[in-house]
Amino acid sequence: MLTRPLRSVCRVQLSHSPKAALRALSTSSVRLGVQEITRPAIDTPLSLWNWTEEENMLRETVRRFAQDVIAPKVSKMDEEEKMDPEIIQGLFDNGLMGIETSADMSGSEMSFTGAIIAVEELARVDPSVAVLCDVHNTLCNTVLRLYGSKEIQEKWLPDLATKKVGSFCLSEPASGSDAFALQTTAKLDKSGDFYTLNGSKMWISNSAEAETFLVFANVDPSKGYKGITCFVMSKDMGVEIAKKEKKLGIKASSTCLLNFDDVKIPKENIVGEVGKGYKIAIEILNEGRIGIAAQMIGLAQGAFDKSLTYAYQRKQFGKPVGEFQGMGFQFADVATEIEAARLLTYNAARLKEEGRPFTKEAAMAKYFASVVAQKASGSAIEWAGGQGFVREVGLEKFWRDSKIGAIYEGTSNIQLETIAKFLRKEYQT
């Protein structure tokens, strides 16, 4: 488990000096795995496979937790369509619900890449648990860390890191991809002390388990999207769960329709500035897409691992089916695509950490990872034959879970449009 003392040192030391991001290789032999290299001393950029000690420790911790605690409960949670409370508590106990949150706010104070690592490792075992952790960290916590006042951070972040699940409420029945067409309103009272919230939110992840909600509402519809404002509120302030959706995949992850009827929210609960909610949503979803890409590559790897283990055990015609050339070529093809998706994802994560533009790269990562996840999980079923088709093995669940990757936090078409916009800017004269 990530203990409190470890949390206090779990951080990436980022330097503003370009030289700090470079590695000097001496003329002496350097041991890298099993390969000896000798080259003149030059400044060489790090590869994407360089992790901090804390990131490596985090990966090992999450992998053990996923295998030992989550794996035995995956099938039951999927059948019952409910997240096991012990798993949620385990996420808190291991410091996985406040990964980037500072130590003085009870968080683990790690890197953004640390959050991406955690999501990937969780998704290798259960994408439902991964998305709960992802939404909580990359959307809810990050909004409060980046845009919340000091008072809001001190009030809400410690509980989000230690005991209360967060939910991000943007989508509505009439505003999915066109998120800024939202119709939920927040009207300022004549006293000027509070806003009255009315409206509905749809497709809201974590909403059944959450106690803290970030809600986007329009304080002045006459201004269009420039009236959209972000509010933070607790469930007991008046959040009504009207319906829990029954889904194809990620069944243990709750997705609900929420109603807000004359809910009074103190003006102090505004996150950021009045009318700047649209900016918060745009910027935070760019980060969130990297998290979904991590979920998809973890899912793809989990399906791949499980299917290949079986393929090299199952014998037909006197040898393991995995040894046939036709199977080996398929394995190689999918393994290459998973690796490519992983590199896209971690490249986007590092760009974000470095404060460099990453919107296009995030869109590429999410789009491609969702495509690869569907292909990998679908192929994994076929590689296992009849065993892949039955529920007991769990491969079919990876395929069902993979479908959501092309839909939430921006559909694949939205990602392609985002990429295309950057290409137009680059090539149009």
C-alpha cells in the first residue's frame, strides 16, 4: 500500500531547464537490460520508457492490488452491475484517489503520468474500476486543483483523496458531443448569496457512489456558452439519482441520470470564475482523454495476456495453437498496435506534464487506443475459441467494455475532427 510517508515523496521533479530533461551518456559501456552500448558523450533525449522510481513503485502497487483484490470480484461485480465497496475503500487506502493531490491535502502528490499508469494497470483487470479511478482523478480532482480557490481546495480535496468519490456532471439529454448546448440553469438569488440549480444530467459516471459532484450549469442563458459555470456540491445538497442505466459494458461502473430541482448552492461553491465553466470543461476533457486512452490500452493488454496464456496451453494437432504461424502473425500484429497506442498515450501524458500543447496528441491517443482495444479484445475471443465466447473466462467482458472507448469523453468522430482541425491549421494557406 502507498503509505502516508511514501505519498509525501511520490512526485515527479520537473525542471524548467531543458538540460534537466536530457541524459548525458559517457564513453564507457552502459548496461541497458542485456544490451551493452558505447557511444561518445552527448545529450540524448529520454525515451518514453523512462519512469521515476515513484512511478515504478506505483505500477507495481496497483498491479498487485488489481490482481489480488479486484480480480476475484470482477465477474460478480459485472453480473450484479455494482461496484464492491471494499474495492473503492482499497483505492482510497492505496492512495489512488488523490494521485496528483498535494500531500498537505492528504494526497499522494505524484505526477499526471502516475495517474495514467494507475488507470492502465487497473484496466488490465477491470476497466470498470479503472474508469471510476480515472474520472475521480483526472476530472474531479484536477478541476478543483487547477481552478478551485484555496478555500474550496481545503474544504473538498482532502475528503476526495481519502473517503469520498467524485463525479463530473457535464452531459445532458440534449447535449452530448455538443456539450455547450446544456440546458441546466443556475439562477442567482436576489440576496446574491446563492444560486438555484434546475435541470438534468445524463450519462454521469460514478454518480451512484459519489458524494461530491462537479456540476456545470448556465447562469445566464442569454450569453450562450459564456454563461456556463462550474459548481461543486455534496450529494446531500439535493442531488437526485433518477435512473441508473443498464449498459453493454463497464457494468460495475455506475452511469446515472441526475435531476436537480430548485437546489440551492452557495455562491462560494463556484469553481473558477462565473461564466468560465466552458473553458474548464474544454481544458479538463483534453486531459481526461489521455485517461480514457490509458483505460483502453490496459483493457487491450489484459485481453491479450489472458488469451495468449490460453493459446500457448491449448493443444491441437499435437502442439499449442499459439505456435501455428497464422496465430503468431495475428499476435504480432495486435501486440504492435497495443504498443503504438501505449506510446501515443504516454507521449501525450508527458507533453501535458511539460506544459506543452497536447490537445492533438490526446485526441490521437484516445482515438487510436479505442480502436486497438476493440480489435485486441475481439481477436482475443477468437484466439481462445469457445472458451473466449463463454462468460466464465472473462474475455467477452473485455470486448463489451471496449465499446465505450469510442463514445465517452468525446466520440471517435469528435477526436478525428479535433485532429483534422490541427491539420487544417498546419497545411491550409
